[in-house]
Amino acid sequence: MNEIKQFIIEKLEEASGIDGVKEESLLFEEEILDSLSILYLVGEVEEQYGIQIPLEDVIEDNFCTVNHIALYLKNRM
């Protein structure tokens, strides 16, 4: 799971230009994640892990922190 979290953090930092993203960072509230960067992140995750993330799952509850994203992905794998 740590590998998944590190991958997510790297992609979030690339997309946002913000260094120091933490596992508990509130991604929308801290403006790390927005409508464009979430699409970038979803595409990167799908490519890296060979999974499809349904559009109806791309909601704030699943993507509010790195921990939430990693848990969601773990359940999809």
C-alpha cells in the first residue's frame, strides 16, 4: 500500500506543482486537486495499475486524501 501512496503523492505533486503533499492532506480544500488534475490522476492510476475507474467513482469521498485514494484503489484491485 505504501507504493500506491507514494505513486499518488508523486502524481499529485506533478499535477499541482505543490511539494510536500502528505497522506492526510485535504486535497480539494488545500487546492492540490481540482477538476483537471483529478482527471490526470485517474488516467495515470489507470495506466500504472491496469484498472478502470468508473466515472461515478470519481467523487470527493474517494479522492479527498491520499489515504482515501489508496484505500479505494486497494479495493478495486
